Amino acid sequence: MKKRITLLALIGVFSAGSALASGWRIPEQSVNSTALSGAYVANAHGADAAYFNPANMSFADEKERWQVEVDAMYIHLNSVEFEHLTTPIMDGDSKKEDFLLPLFHLVSPEFSNMRLGLSFTVPGGLAKRWDDPYQGATAGEFSLEVLELNPSLSYKLHERVSIAAGVRGVYSKGRVSSDAQGAFTGSPLLTTVSRELEGDSIDEGYNLALTVNPLENLTTAVTWRSRVDLTLEADDLTLRSTGLIPALTDQLYSGGGSVTVPLPEVLTVAAAYSMGNTTVEISWDRTFWSDYKQLDFDYDAAIALTPILQAAFDTPQARDYNDADAFRIGVTQKLLEERLTLMAGFAIDKTPVPDHSLGFELPDSDAKIYSVGCKYKLNDQYELGLAYLYDDKEERQLRLDDNNAIVGEFTNAAAHLVTIGLNTTF
């Protein structure tokens, strides 16, 4: 496969992508997780346990049957509004974004106290487009798609204890296009610089899970998703500068390059307690974004021969992200002889992006998440589910003392997510 550099990694926004969780993460990858605002780890059951807590596969009721879940997830991102602190001409609105994503989960029958699981998910991504000149200078068009194939294996150590491990195969693909004007080092004249990048990468990691049932109605769980380093390489990378005096301003870099960007570790601790047909789960997860200190791109050829482009694109960019916490609660209620399941959730999600490195590619902020959902069992083999989640981002203001070239306020950032799914056993 031809390797090209991933857009977001070059600009340093790779780890800032999703509107649904800290950074670019999308934790909700099934009907249940959407309906419960991601508070679905200790109480994970059915086919989607293969992704959220594979240790729970050991306790599935269907010991001799395959379990399969197929979902479709629709995501809508609001237009983000930016109001400059002093200069109205620099105000702007991002475009609305819409996505339709496929999801798949599978759990095998039990064999020798073990079960196999397999999940295909979209655990992260970003799309942000600005037509306004001020915002478009650094974030004209960004898009990132992250796909993950995650096989796993669980082993029941005891009637109340299970462990699991899995392999993460992560594929990322994206594009960036931007133009900017300025007087860069190497040219005192007004110069336009642009970049056109496309890329993809395949990388791997692992995940671990532990479930302990200390009491009959109490389940506790810990899961870990490893850091994955995206080792991105480019054969097609174009940087260009133009100006009024070509001899002084016109330069071109066309060649290769490389960059490594971490996908950070995620630790989740959860507990679920059942009271008859009611189950309440609380969970805490930490995403270790502090791995992401800076973005430093290496070029295959001597970019020093193009001093304007070197000044515009070859300076390491500080990221200095913080570890981000999320606190979640979900309630599940079974009715009508357990044929109908109602769910609701709430979460508080913290952003990892500090003020000094916030950009138009992701105007991220702390969020409150609200969700509801239901499932209906058609018969002993099929169950339909539907869930809705609303991610409400707080307004975020950058002031003159925040050490950021951007000064102003971001408002109206929000996301709507709808997931519909079919569960079956055979």
C-alpha cells in the first residue's frame, strides 16, 4: 500500500478529533453504550462485551450459541461559532458535519472456560471545515477516519472472576488542505503558503480486562486499552509558497516525510449493582493524553533549501496535552418480562487540550453528555435497539494572556448521535 502522511498528524490535531469524548475518542460503539453515555463496562453483556469488557464474555448466558450485534451509528456535529475578541472580520462558523458509521460485534460459544470475541468499530475521528479566511488559514479542511478490528479472548478463572486480552488493529486515513498568508522567516514580503496532504497508516496495540463479582448483585471491572503509536510515512507531500516577487517568495517542497503520533492509553474502572430488574453502573475513565507533548515532522529531503517553507512547516509544535477524566453513570431497567429494556445515562467529560494549543481544527472544551435508549426482544433470537446521545460542549474563551495566537470565544459546539442495532443469537 502506498504510504502517505496522515493530515491531522502533520498539523498536530490528530489527537484532538472527536466531538464525543476527550480528545478525538468515540467511546460509544453500540446501542447499549450510546444509551448509557458510555457507562457500560461492568454491566457489558451480549455481543458488544467483546469490545467494552471482553472479560464479561465468560459470564454470558448463551454458553452454546454465537452472539452477534450489527449497528449503524449516525453522528451530526453542529456548526461551531467563533467570535474574535477585537476584530469582527475574523469571526467565522464551521460547517455542519454528518457521518454514518457501521459497527459489528461477535462472541463465540464457550469452550474450555474460554470465549472468542471480535469487534469492528470506529473509535475516533474528526471532520472540521471552515470557509472563512482567518480560520481556513490553519484548518481549511480536515478529515480523519479511524477504524479498529479488535479480536479478543476471555478465560474464566473462577465462577466470579474472569480475565481477557485482545489485539488492536488500527487503520487511520485522512486529508488536509489549507492556505495561509504572512511574512515568514526567509521572506519579508507577504507570502502565501499552502499544503496538500493525504495519508493512511496501519498500527497495532492491545487491550486487557478483568471482571470480579464480589457479591451476587455486584460486578466490578477494570479495562485497559494500550497506547498505539501511529508510525506515519509520506511519499506524496506538497508544500508551496507564492508571492508577488517569485524570485524571493516562490518555493516548492515535494517529497516524503514521517511523523509518529501517540494514541494514548485508556484506563476504565467501573462497578454495576443490580436490584431486581434495575441495574445502575458508575464508571471513571482516564485517557492519558499527556503522552502527546509536541508534534515534530521529519522530512526526507533537505527542507532547509526552502527557508520559507521551513519556517512555516518545520518548527516543532507544542501540544502539552493533559490527561483527561470522564465520569459516567447509567441506569438499565427491564420491563414486560424482560422483553423491553429502557436505558438512560449521563457523563461529565473533560478536555485534554490546554488553552495555549487550542486551534480551529478542534475547538474542544469540557462537556456534559445526556442519553436515552431502548431495546425490544422480538423473540428468543432477535432483539432491536435504538439509542440517542447529546454531547453538549461548554463555551470556551481564549484571552490575551493564554499565550495563543487565537483570541476569542467558541460557542455552539455540540454533537448528536443516534445508534440503531440488531442483536441475534444462533
